[in-house]
Amino acid sequence: MAINTNRVSLVIPQTAIDTAMGFFKQGFDTLKPFLIEALSKEESDALAKVGDKSEPYVLDGIALGKANPNLVPRKCDIAEAEKDFSVYEALQAPDVLISQISQAINSTKVIAGAEALDCINKFYTSVKNDAEDGVADAIPVYDVLKVRYAANGRRITKADVTK
């Protein structure tokens, strides 16, 4: 199987980014009054989660609780549960769309970044070989790139670059 080494070969016009950002911001600003700030991992982990299998259970429970109010414990407010679940259901569609957008953006970033990094790694190797062979033009280029290449994934500081 041939490896496609240039899956991203395009330029995204700034107007497209600006337009999309405007839509995203407008969507977020529209929903923000109805959303809760991000939960900590600990808070999220401590909560029961509704999923595909528990959605019908919740819907049945609401319907049965409304039909049989004499069986509902005092600490359980079926009307509140119904409101809460309507929020859950209302946020399903935007959540799915935003997840699809996020996944597509992330995939494109990963591929574009990997392709750029792969090319620059090849450039670095070539410049390094030329510098080691005494090619004068390659030495200052190698001196700049080797500092960043040597960091090998750790965060580069200003001090590293000026060394």
C-alpha cells in the first residue's frame, strides 16, 4: 500500500477562519447562559452518566413517576428530572456536531503538523550532513536547528534558543 505523504496541501484563507470563528463564538455565546462551567475530572468521575442504554430508563422513569406520584419519594422531584433530561436531550445535537468539527480539525492539524515536521526533519538531516562535510552555508543553519532538534520534544525556552 502506497503511503500518501502529502495529504494536506492547501491554504486556509484567513476569511474562512474568521467566518468559522464568528459562527463558533456566536453559537457559544448563544448557549453560554444555559451551560455550566467545566467540571473537574473528580467531579465528573463522581457523577452517574446517561448513555444509550440508560436514556430509555430515564424516560420510562419520568413517565412512570408522573403517572404514579404517590410512589415518588419526597427527595425526588420528577418535574425537575424531566427538565434536566430535556436539557440533556437538547444538547445532544450540538454536542455531536461540535465533536465532529473538533475531530476533523484535530485530524487535519495532526496530519498537517506531521507532514511539516517530517519535511523539516529531512531538511535538518540534510543540513546536518552538509555542515559535517564543511559546507559553509549549512553551518549557521545547522547551528540554529540543532538547538531545537536536540530538545527532542521537551519545551524550548528562550535560553535554549540563545545558546
